[in-house]
Amino acid sequence: MKKARIFYARVDEFWRKEQKYAYLEEKQHIGNIEWQELQPDAKHNWLTEGMHDEFGHFVQIGSKEAKAKAGSETIFKTYSGGLKTNRDVWAYNFNQHALIENIVGFIDTYNEHVYRWNRNKNQTANIDDFVAYDEKRISWSRDLKLDLQEASSQNLQKTNLGKLFTDHLRSLIYFLTELGITQLTKFGIKTGYECTQM
């Protein structure tokens, strides 16, 4: 495989957008720009100016190797992506009433599709052609379509409401793993949320 060549050009980092546009307008063509060819270091870092060699000797914050075996020197032996949602627009809100309204709309739309699918005589139909794509009501993923084909309907559970705390913000969240709304990582890590009936 042919090695890539990396070229770099820099303008004043404090230039405003208009100054950058004017610079590009003046140059007219990428061939008129003064490029510097970069030589990556042994760790494939391209922008190495001012980097210190000792950084590679620091204790790592976490690593896949440390998760897999004991004895690896890291600050944290395990870590995770934490709280994840594929449907932020429905799963998060600062207002409890708005959150419930969003979730009810999402679940109702999903359940309407389950009802229609159960009544459908041709359940071998292409699921992509069957579902209605309306981003204001529901967001379809591959897994959600598979759930639909298994014809499992869902209900709103108030116990699925929770509070999410971070350093800068407090929000409400709705947990419904059956519909892929929220997935929690399973490492027994204490997370920054609490689930309470509201």
C-alpha cells in the first residue's frame, strides 16, 4: 500500500472567518498556497510541534488491555460509554410534562405500527416499505424494526422516568431499553443518574 503524503498550511489562528475567506480568495487555487509536508512520528501523530516525548510514559487513564486483564497500569481499570440513547429527542427533556408527551407519542406511534403489522396478511412484506417515516413521531432503527416484526407492543411506565445529573446540567430521561430508547452499560459502575418514580 502506498504511503500517504500529508501537506499542511496554516494561517493566523486568531483570524476571523472573513479573513480566512479573503486569504483563500486571494490564493484562487490550492496550488498557490504554501504547503508544508508533514512527517508523522512513530505513533502516527502528524502535528508534533511542541509535543513532549514524556507523554507516552504517563500512566494511561484507561485501556482495553486493562479491562481485559489484571495488572495493567491504568488509573481506571474499567470504563464505559455510560448512558446512551439513540433517540435523544424523545428520551431527554428538562420538563417532565414535555418528556412524557414525547414518549407517549413515540410509544403510540410504535404501537400503531405493531397493530397494523399484526393485521397485515403479508408479514413477509419488506419492513422498510411498511413503516411510516415521520421524524416528528418516531425514529426507526434496524433493531426497532425487528421488534416491530416480533409484534411486541409497549406501554408507558412512570417508573422508567429518571433524573440525569452531570457537572453542568440536570435533565430528565426516560429509560425504555425494549425500544432502544436508552441503553445502559453493564459494568456495575456508579453512574450519574438516579431512577425514581415521578
